[in-house]
Amino acid sequence: MHSGTPTPGSPKPLGTVQRLIGAAAGRQWQLPARRNRVRVERKIEVRMRDGVTLLADHYIPVTADAVPTILVRCPYGRGFPYALLSAQLYAERGYHVLLQSTRGTYGSEGTFMPGVSEPDDGQDTVAWLRSQHWFDGRLATAGGSYLGFTQWALAMDPPPELKAMVVMIGVHDLADAAYQQGPLDLFNMLSWSDLLSHQESVGSVAGLIRMMRAERRLRGALERLPLRGTMNELGGKGAPWYDEWIDHPDVHNPYWDRFRATEALSRSTVPTLLIGGWHDYFLNQTLEQYRTLRSRDVEVAMTIGPWTHLTVDNKISMPQAISWLDTHVAGRAPATHEAPVQVFVGGEWQKHQTWPPEDTATTTWYLQTARQLTLADPADKAGTTQFRYDPAAPTPSVGGRVMALSGGAQDNRKLEARADVLTFTTAPLAESVEVHGRPVVELHLASDNANADLFARICDVDPTGRSINVTDRIIRFAEPGATPGEVRRVRITLDPTAHRFGVGHRIRLQISGGAFPRFARNPGTGQAPGAATVLKPVTHTVHHNVGRPSSIALPLVKH
């Protein structure tokens, strides 16, 4: 049985400040007009199958009409900003919203272990909804980041009432989030674990501010070796998953099965709106969600903006979310026949039937001895360029897909002036070049240490010399039997992007041995990454000559 016991007393109206903030947000983000007033019933108890009680707030639209329900399951509390973005703004536009704290957070009983309990807890909450007199049988889910995971967890066995999903910058695979590029995604993993460890003692808003300042605040913890045990020194409630994840760098290990909701992508038939960013932490997962659903003819739309995980533009995302729900759940808006994919490229929005567009063609540029990129094959018979990576003084990370204010597109000139960073650059472009898809870097490489990482990045160099990162990727190779100095072909498929290099701009390829603290250092010793304390450098030699060419291939769209 699933029972709900509200706290004594009637639901209360939104406070004056909440109403004013909601009205200001509606104007700023150009949302549809409010349909109704809202009352809130707080700390409703919802019993799970194992006896654990989860707390939820019910946002009630004051209307005589039967209206749909949006379920939002969140580990970050039920206060601001989630109360506004994930509950109030929807409720003011004619939806019941149940904003529930996930297991082990903000008064909900049990222990929070990322992902593990979400499938059952989501199903049990829906079962409870079925017993509520105000539930009319029409259900939607909405939310971003981990709130996306709770949606996919429910969609592993989609309830028949589930009519639509809105997943913003959402994750379905926590193993991929931790080790999506080989090395541990150190900064994102540590800062997120630290956020969850401290959020209830400092408050949700202060917790977000702490996370935004995490680069400086966590500097010592990020530099600490071994990686294992770091969270024990940071205080708070702790994050018991952190050391477990450190101890399991192989994403194919069955250990990770319970941290995935990937099978939802092959089971769900629910119309789904996906919103992501070119510099978002979960960009690749958003694109995987789109590809898989579309391949199964599930109704899916996707918007990718120029955003990081922290900078999604609510003026774009919130109107789209409400429109999607009004169309697919409430039946208030007719279905549109616009192109289902919108991507931000070169300062403007483009609409496509699919992404990447079908009319892309690959163009290859070759690395040359004079640090150039050209369309001509290498002419030098023995050209090489060498650099040394020292994990004791690691190459720093600049921008990219990190959950920090310094993430996203940043100026790389200071980074590129370092001796441990190679750059190869085209001449100024005579006509614009527009990339859609995944660039591929192929290097002929010799290394004197088989245990090493390689980081490749594309930058857009404007006429003033500013070098702005577009997309990148790091790979980890460990070949115990490899012969030091042996030349091998290394292929790095960079993260997806849509970017226009303007006339007079230059395309730059950047190569280095790491990007710290975004990614954990490769100790270079072959030791288990979580236990290593000894560091060993590596010298890489990039070949770019007639017999051993190195190149970068860009998928281009012709206009």
C-alpha cells in the first residue's frame, strides 16, 4: 500500500514575494500568461514499498477544471530556485506539480545513493498519485540535470499515464558522467559530491554559490593524492559513492549497472523534449537520447544552445517546456510542424530535421612542420614536434564542459603559450567554415611512457588573436606491453559541436597531455588511478611528415 499523510491544515496560498518573483520571471522569460492562482500543501508524506517515507510539496492550481500533473523528483531541496523553476511556474499555468525530495535528502528518509533507488521510488510515487482525488490520469515529468535522471529512471518502465517528458541538460548514465572520456571527470565529480554533502547545512542557494566557487575552494582537494579518500577530508554528510566510483574506472564493470537508466531510451515511447548546451557536461548524453528515441520513431524534439550546465537561458528553455506540455499533456495547444531540432550556430538559431544534418562532408587539414594546418599533404619527409607532460606540474584546464562559471568558451591564449601545449593553425579563412558533428584527430605518435593521456581541442582564433575553445576530447591509453618510442596511430573523436568559423578567423588544433583539474591526472605509472601517489612524466613526439601524416577531419556543411 502507498499512503499519503499531509501535515495538518489546509493548503496555503503562495506568499507575496513568491508571487512577485513568479510574475517577474514570467515577464523576463516571456512565458504564457498565468491561468490561475496557486496554493501549496507542504511536507506530504509518500510511503515507498520498503517503508521509507519521502517528502513532497504539492503545488495546486486553483481551478475547477481537471488538469494534468507534473512529477518532479529532486535531490536539491524543495526551496528556491527549484520551487520556482520546477513547480510554481508550471502550477501557475494550469498544472498540479508534485515536487518531491529524493530518498535521503531534505527530510525524505533513507540514504541517498545516486541513481540506485530512483526507478522504484518513481514508480511508487506514481502509484501514490493514482490514489489522489485530484489526479486526473494525465502525467508529465520535467527537470534538468539529476532531475533528468529521475525522469529516465521512471521511463525504464513508463507508466501508462505518462504523456510527456521535458529533460533539460539531463543525464541517464552516471558511469558515463564519471568516466565519459577515460580519465575521471575529476572537477565535476568532486564538486557535485561536495555540493550534496553540504547542501542541507548551508541551504540550497548557498549550496549553488559554493559549487560555482568550487574551483578555488576545492583547489587543495583537487590536487590531493591519492584520489581515494578526498571526500573524507571535506566534511559534511559525506558522499559514500565517491570512493566507490574512484575504485571502478571501468565503465563496463557490472558494478555500474544500477547507476544507469539507459534502457529507458529503448523502452520509452513518451513524447520527449530535450534541451542541452554545446558546453554542457551532459551534451553527449542529450545527443544519445535524441538519436535513440528518433531511431525508434518516438516523438522527440531537441534544442542545443551555446550554454554550459550553469548557463541555460530560461528565456529559451521555459517557454519551450510549457509549450511541449501544453501540446502533449494538457491538449491546450495544437502540435506544430516545425523542424524538431534547433541548434545555435554562429550567433543564430538554425532549424534542422535531424542532427547532424545529412548534407555534411568531411574536409581534412594536415599538420605541418611550421605549426600550420593546411589542406595539402605534408611535404616534409621527417617532420616531428615534441612536448613533455609532467603530472606533477600538470597542464591546466581552461573552459570546456565543467560545472563552473569558468566553463564553456574561454580565451586559451595563456594556455597555448605553455611549452607543454602544441598548436597547429590554419591561415585566415577566405570564406566561412561551418562544422556540424564530431571532428576527428588522427596522430602518428610516439611516447616514451605507455601510460599516458592525450588531450585534443579545436579553437577559433579571431582576427585579434583570441583563441576560443570550440570542442575537445581526452583519451587514456595504457599499453603494458608497448615498446617505448614506438610510433602508433592515435585516433581522437572530439565531442559533437556546431560552430561557424568566420571569414578572417583561423582554425587551431591544440594538443597536450592533460587538462587538470577538469580531468584527473594520469600518474604515468600504471597504478590504479584512485590509489596512485607516485607520478611519472611522459614525452610525446607527434609525427607530421610524408610517411606518417597527422590530421584533423571536420564535418562541414556547405551553404
